[in-house]
Amino acid sequence: MPTITAFERSPDGGRGLARDTRVRWALEETGRAYEVRLVSFAAMKQPEHLALHPFGQIPTYEEGDVALFETGAIVLHIAERHAGLLPDHPAARSRAITWMFAALNTVEPPILEREQAPYVVGDRPWRAELLPLLDGRVRARLTQLSARLGEAEWLDGAFSAGDLMMVSVLQRLKSSAVLKEFPTLAAYVARGEARPAYARAFAAQWKVNARQPSG
């Protein structure tokens, strides 16, 4: 049975944005039982955890002699070894993997940059000029993605690991007004969250954080 690591107390308070949720979702989609080892922020910087994740983050994945870090690599590992996340046809399989990379390398970076900018920039005088530029970068990517998705249910035929990663990335925009500007993508995210496997993954992550004291 694989073991993954997750935040002992997630910075998002259990809203499903921590990256272990993506791995939980993949495991739930493939019907794999798994164990979770909760890690504190202090423990993440200790040699034991750094041996698994050299950058001191979560999640990690251990199964037998396999030890992985980086969410994309973990989800791909799961998808390649268990049915449910990648098509059988080689060309369709490759396209699904391409969408995984697109989610992480093309769509997510401008979203994260915009999300983190207020904390990094603070009250510097050029803040008012920078933030609209970052908003524009996010909107440009969403415009392209929305056009590609069109009226389709998923990005390329049936639901795949590509959709799992893309929905997970777009969820970071739910607290902003930007996603609402793209109803096609908002509906796409809602379809992903309506999947029973996602509901189980979210509930598992929420359970850990809901038991924590609010203060």
C-alpha cells in the first residue's frame, strides 16, 4: 500500500488546494488504498523528509522501493500503473500526458505568480502597475484554454489525468473573480469537483484540517 505525505495542518485550511489533494484524487480515481503520514512544517525541513523531498515540501509518495516527489510525477506514476486515468490508445494516452504538462508548466505558473504577488510585492509603489499585468497574463491563458475546451466535457475525450491536473490548477482561482469571467472553465471545474473520487479526496484532506483548533 502506498504512503503519501501531507501537511499536518494545511495552509489553506483544508480547502483542497494543497498538492496532496491531487495525489489523493488520483489514488481515489484508480481505486487504490493508501496511507497518509502527516508532516509538520518543522519536520519537512529535517533530514528524514529531505531524503524524500530535497526541497522540503509535500507530497511525497512511497511504495516498495519507489520513492517520488513532485505532484506531476506522482500522478503520472499512478496513472501509468493503474487503470482509470489514462486512455488505452497510445495517441490518446500521449495527449492526456501532454495536458498534464500543460496544466503544470503553462497554466499554473501565471496563476501562482498572481496569487503570490501581493505578499511578495507588499506596498511597493509599482504594485498598482504590476498586478494588472499579472491579471492579464492569467486571463490570456484562460482565454486560450476556454477556446480549446469549447463545449466539450473534458479536454480530450474521456476524463483523464490531464483533466485532474488542470481542474486542480484552476481551483486556485475560485476565490477570485477571474474564473467567473470564463463560465466554460467554471463549469469544467465544477464537473471535476462533482466526481465521487474527488469528493472522497477532498473529504479526507478536510478531515485532517477540520480537527485542528481554529486559533
